[in-house]
Amino acid sequence: MKKKKKPGTWVKPRHKLVRALLSVTLGPVSRLRYGVRITPLPKAETRQMLILYNHQTAFDQFFVGMAVRQPIYYLATEDIFSKGFLSKLIRYLVAPIPIKKQTTDVRAVMNCLRVAREGGSIAIAPEGNRTYSGRTGYINPAITMLAQKLGLPIAIFRIEGGYGVHPRWSDAVRKGPMRAYISRIVEPEEYQALDGNAMNELICRELFVDEAKADAAYRHKRSAEYLERALYVCPTCGLSTLESHRDVITCKACGMQVRYLPTRELCGIDKPFPFRFVAEWYDYQQEVVGKLNPDEHLDQPLYRDRASISKVIVYERKKPFRRDAALALYGDRIVIDEGKDNELTLSFSEIRSASVLGRNKLNLYHGEDVYQFKGSKRFCALKYVNLYHRHKNVRNGVDHEQFLGL
């Protein structure tokens, strides 16, 4: 019988070289693309840390890497590990720590402990999602337990202005002020004296950033485009379909039109609009969905869309499943290619988890299968996650629960 090969170390000497190379290549690219002002830690600050950062842009991890003068091991969703050769290259160069999104991943915790034992610093975005609204989103209290297990100094890394420069729902990067910096380091002696609730409150408070304010200008001629990736409830007619062009978003049902201003404010075109910022509109949408009765939407779909579907072989690759499939979203299920011979029903009661990846991809964890949906640029993956969680909350008897997946 062959002896089982012992795993090598996670932390490799080559990661220092890779970090140095990335800092002189991706560093300037990040600054040019986002115009971000990054405050680095002093050169003398080289100790091992757990870095917690709020998540605003696709380049956030590079901002962290430019501020900290040592290799960082990032917690990353399984999607980047399912890209074949590219995933292998990423693993070799920077060795991110994989985690299954929207699930309790014990293996991810064990890998974090392993990296910490080997002397590596770890970076995590506790939201697990880029903000859609400009406000720091839900932070799972599990981050507190992990931080306590690691026992490392906690560096709070704040990104401010990232939502103004590049909102998650947009393809357009705007010009405007943005900064990234470590606001404080919480020493183990300080947080070990706190109970779990107090420590969680500290983390949430220190990472909270609210960009629902008109304190700067972020200019682009297509400033509102693809806002429908984040919004699908009209304050006039309820669940609806929105469509954006340039700096205006329109409700296709009632014709309501709203302009997105450089100050991040909203302005009604033909009549006053009830919300000043996207965050207020987003909160209203959460309230509407949080009161929706899924059982009233079992006969007719709430929405119809089209998307290409892949089956994800986790940590390996993606296998095409259906191209340009028709989706029907009901209160308790998603039906794919409804009425055809190959009709497939994904019941919410059989779905373990649902998540949005990147700007607009939808992952559904159904039994042993992971389905990834990629629609058009106007596809709204968020509504599928929100309505799935609404159904789950009602079925679990927590009708008051407002957490809708992000």
C-alpha cells in the first residue's frame, strides 16, 4: 500500500517574488484605472495580520496588496478555482484560500488556520459580496469566530469612494475621489476581552462605509447603465422590469424615468422621485421583497429571462449545459425551458444555496450540482437570490427575517 503523500506548505518563498512583481505591474494599473489614493503601512510594520476589508470594486484585493508590504493570502470564492489552466496558474502564483460561497465551509476555516500557523497574513472581505447600494452589506458573524481562532492582529482596511468610481452594477469606471487605507489595527489583547457580539459589532462598525451622500462628483456619460442589475422593484408599480441608457433608468411598465447624477443622487425626470440615493431605493426593494408572499406566485412567473447555463465542476472547470435557455422565476422554483421536452425545474426547497458572483452571474447549488447562469448585460441575477431567500425565510418560519442573500 502506498503511503499517502503529505501536503506541502501553503506559504511558499515564491509568493514574496510574485507580490513584488505584482506591486510594480498591477499597482500602476490599479491607480490608472481607478485613480485610487492608497496609504501604505509603514515599512517597519511587517508582522503577520488578519486583514478585513469592505468590498466595493473588482480590484479591492490589489489595493490591499499595495498597502501591505508582504504576501497576502486571500479568501476567494470557488468560481476562480473552476477556470481550468487559469485557476492552476492563480493557485501557483498567489495561492488564494478557496471558500464555497453562501455555505459553511469547514475546509476554508482549516486552511486559514494552516496559513496562519505557517506565518502567512490573510485577507478577507467579510461581506462576501461587493456592495450593490454603496453601503457596506451584511457581515456574517462567523467572521468573528474565525478571527478569534486565528488570534492575529486585525487590520481594518477601508475603501472609500469605490462605489462612486465603479458601482458593482456598472461596466463604466468614473473619474472621482477614492482612497484605500488601514484605519486601525485591533490587537489580540483588545478583542480577546470582548464577547462574540461585542467583537462582531466592532468589526461591522469599523468596516461600515456609506456612500449615500452627495460629497463628490463621479462623472461618466453612461453613469446609470445597467442599474437594472441591482434594481427590479419600481416604487410606482412594484415588481417590474427596468432598463437603463446613458444616465437614465426607466420602468418599462409605467414609464417612470430617473436620472443618475454625478453626485450619486437620483432625480425624477417628469415627476419627483421618492429616493435620493440608490441605497434608499435598494432598501425599499428589500422591504417589498421581505413582505412578498411566495405562495401567491406559483401559477404565473414573476419574471422571464434568458441565460446560458454551465455546470460547475467545483475547483476544476465549467461544463456548458444549455445555451440561451429560457428561465421562468416563480415564488417557489425556477423552470428552465418551460414547456419543452427538456424542461428542468429547480425547486427552491431542493436548492442549498444561491449567490451572485462578479457583476451579474448567478450560482445555484442544487443537490450535488452547481449551475451557473450568465445572462445578457441587462440580466438581474440579484432578484433570483432575493426571491429564493424570501421563500426560504417563509418556509423556515422566520417571516420577519430580512436577510435576502446579500
